Amino acid sequence: MIDLTSACERTAGLVRTVPDDALGGATPNAAMTVRDLVAHIGGLAAAFAAAARKDLGEWTDVAPEEHAPLDEGWRTLYPQRLTALADAWRAEDAWTGMTRAGGVDLPGDVAGAVALAEVVIHGWDLAVATGRGYDCDEATARACLEHLAQFDPSGTEGLFGPAVPVPDDAPALDRIVARSGRDPRWHA
């Protein structure tokens, strides 16, 4: 089991404080604005919490909606969803058996690792897109790097672009975002 709490808390703190004038801004993912990214974070939090609970249905059966609108009260709602996400993955049975996320059936332990990587990577995306920092504790970084090591560095369609080269001794967060196809030097 991996504890998603610190990553969810960091990302929730960023979501709560996104200024209105930043919503139209660019992100490390050229296809998304800050508004799109925030909506994606809100959706993935709900979807992966449902996946942890094996509550298959509305949230788990479809891929994320591109350019989804922000929900009413998103500055409060999405952090609550991130808290619920971390809480759901504290249950031992979340990590066992099969579940579903984005319409894809996968083992619980894989879904938990995906959820963590999504929160960290998109938390970093949001931080740099809004001119703020993002930190990652050692256990979270290790879990993300282990998960990302399973993917082809040349990219995985629908998930990650080609890995961006960084030195082996680069900070762990730089290696995480680089492995996901993002340039750790990107800035708004």
C-alpha cells in the first residue's frame, strides 16, 4: 500500500488557491489550459476514489472528458475529492483484486500507483503553470518512479509523451515529470 495523503494534500492546496486570472493560462501539457487541468484533477480524484472503493459505474467507466467544465464550487469540491481519494486508498482491499478507471480494468495495486502518479504529475503541472513550487516526499517519489519505470521511455500513447532526458542524479521530482514526457524546466 502507498499513502497518497501527502500528494493529495499538496495538490489540494494548489487547487484551492488558483487565481481566476490564471485559468486561461498554459500548462506543461500543450493541449490543456489551467482550467482544463483543474477540471481534470477534480475528475481524476473522483474516478480513482471510486476505483479504490470498487464502486464501478459513472466515474470509472469512461475516459476523462477533455476540456471538461469546472464544477460549481470547485475550489472547495476538488480538494474534498482529493481528500476522499487519499482516504479511499487507505483501505487494504483497495489494493487487491480488480477495479476500473477510465474504462480500463486493472489490478487494484496498479490503479493505486496510477492514482498517485496522476496526482503528483498533475500537481506539478498546476504548480509550474501558476508560478508556484511543488514538493514530493521521498516515499511518494520512490513509488512514482517505480510505477513510471514500467512504461516505454519512447512514450505511451494516451498516457505519456517521450521521456525528456535528465541526469541520473537529477532531483526525484524532475525525474518523475521527465519520465512522463514533461520538461522539468518548463515554466509559464
